[in-house]
Amino acid sequence: MICWMHQDCLNAAWLPAGAQAMWVFDDACIDSHGWGLKRILLLYECLLELPVEIRKGPTVETLLATGAERILTVDSPDPWVQQQ
């Protein structure tokens, strides 16, 4: 199992004990939200404080490439996240 962290769940409290967490910097997500360099840097600095693996690439393909049988995340009101 892998836990997908996104902008609506930047908190390690929801992670199951011993679970592997991953954040994916996806260019499509960044473009759709209009994030600038300062926002990306803030997110990166926050992620460095969490037990999370940081990757870059298309979200779905990157998560599936881990070979995990299940992907766990939290609900989000963000349409981009819901489409993934």
C-alpha cells in the first residue's frame, strides 16, 4: 500500500503506521492550479518535514510504478485530485 499525499492532506497524522507516503510533483497539476515558484518551494519545504517520498512525473503513472496493490489518500474538493 502507498499513501498519496496531495495539497489537501499535508499532515502525516492520517497515515497508517508504517505506511509509505508519496508526494508527486506533476506538471499538469502545477499548471492547472497556476502555482508559481514560491508556492512550489513552500510545498517542498513542508514536505521535507514529513515522512514522505517526493517524486516528479505524471501522478497516476508515478503511483502505479511503485507496484503497490492499493493507493490510499484522503478526499479532496479539488477537481484535479478527484480526476486522478
